[in-house]
Amino acid sequence: MAKISVFGGGAWGKALHFAFGEKNDSYIISRKKLNSPYQISQTQAQNSDFFVVAICSSALELWLKDSPLPQESKILVASKGIANGLFVSDIFSKFYPKAQLSFLAGPSFAKEVAQSLPCALNVHSNNLQIAQEWLDLFPNFIKPYTNDDIIGGEIGGAYKNVIAIASGICEGMRLGNNARASLIARGLVEMTRFGKFFGAKEETFLGLSGAGDLFLTANSTLSRNFRVGLALAQNKQLQEILDNLGEVAEGVQTSKEIYALAQKNEIYTPIAKEVALIMEGKDPKSSLMDLMKRMN
């Protein structure tokens, strides 16, 4: 059996540690104390065959500086988001050869993965040999596929969190299913437009890493980002919402990152723009009504 070390003690890291443990010797590394006999130290993880990284995107670069792995490491990146104008692959490429990196994307709630409920995911990599090695490690309840569109998988995984916040606001305002379906559909168009600018393939956004992940995240209270939107529509303050979540809602910061990149490159992203403005203090209800009037 392969030795797999999962970095990240959040819900997603723990779920992946559990999942990979079905066929492999799976261990978890976290700076916080976990109630697990499989928690090991950074040093003990060094001789692992494979590494999974599920660290929040805003902390990735600092973590990579402080937690070096062997250069030849086979790394599956499960982090989603954009930080300081950089995609996750850009951040990792500062430290490791891109040929060693794979990126996980697709519709998957940590809670359901931890319950062994079935799902399908993409392993994005430009090294299909290593991607295939990863496919062989997944548990029977996850159907993995390979995909060579790294940037498309990344953008789908990051952007859907922003659309989920807007969808949660729409639901919280009780604007109805018609309005929310329209919002999500236009969100798919928007993320595709954004992704194509950065070289992503359009078909990626019609698959698991795009539409699949978006429809899941923008339609369920299991999504932290959707719950952020719901709470904002109930006139709760953003900081209070985030404090009560207990986990990071990546869409909050990602909305600002996407809007900044869109402004810089003159990409039309009305939903990301409004969500970013809400994060900066704009009234969410008036913001969403503005959005519904002009969305195209």
C-alpha cells in the first residue's frame, strides 16, 4: 500500500485523509491537535509516497515556504482559491516542478466524502502518468477522471464559491427558484468567460470541475459560501458570519481577487463584482437587485 500524507486539518483535509485511507496508509498533518491516531509530524511525513495539500489558499505561500517537501514529491493540490493575484498552480510552481503537480476539482462536499457517499472528481495535471497514479489511489466510492486543463479546473473550483455567495443571498431574499436558476446559469457563463481569458478550455466548465461543482455549491446549505450569502440576506454582519462558520469561506476573498483581475484585464464579471462590493460593505439586497436587473 502507498503511504499518503494529507496536509490540512480542516474539514476537506480530514475528509480526504479518510477517503485515501480506504486503499492506502493515510496520515494527516495539522498544526492543530486532532483526535486521530493517524496524525503525524511534518518530519514523519517526509518519506511518504504521495502528498495531498488541503491548505486554504490565502495561507499557501507561507505554508510552502515553511513546510518544504522533497522536490520529486508527487503532490495533489486540493486547495481552491486565488491569492495576491495568483492562481494556486502559480503559487505551487514557485516551489515545485509543474510536472509533479496535480489538482483536484469537482463536486464534493467534505461531509459527504467523510460518509463514503459516491461522487466523481477530476485530477487535473499536465503529467497524465502521475495523474493516473493518483486515480489508482482513490477509494471505490469516488470515480476519478484525468483532465489536462489545470487552469480551467482551478478557476472552476475558485469561482463557484463566489457564485454560491450570490446564490445564497438570492435564496435568503426569497426571490424564487427562477431568479436563482438564472443567477447560477449566468454565473457559469461568467466563469467560462473569465477562464477562457486565462487559457482555460470552454468544455472544462461544462463538466465536473465547472458546472458540476457550481451546481452543487450554489444550491446547498452544506456549502459554507452559500450559508454566508444566506446570512448576509438576513442582515447579519460579515465578520459575525465568518466567526460563526468555524471554517474558511474561500469565496469571500476570492470575489475580491477575481474582481481585481477582471478590472486589470477588462473582463466582464458582474456577479463577482457585486459580491466583491458586498464584501466591502455594499448592501447585499440592493446589490443583488442591481445585479438581477443588468445581468447579461
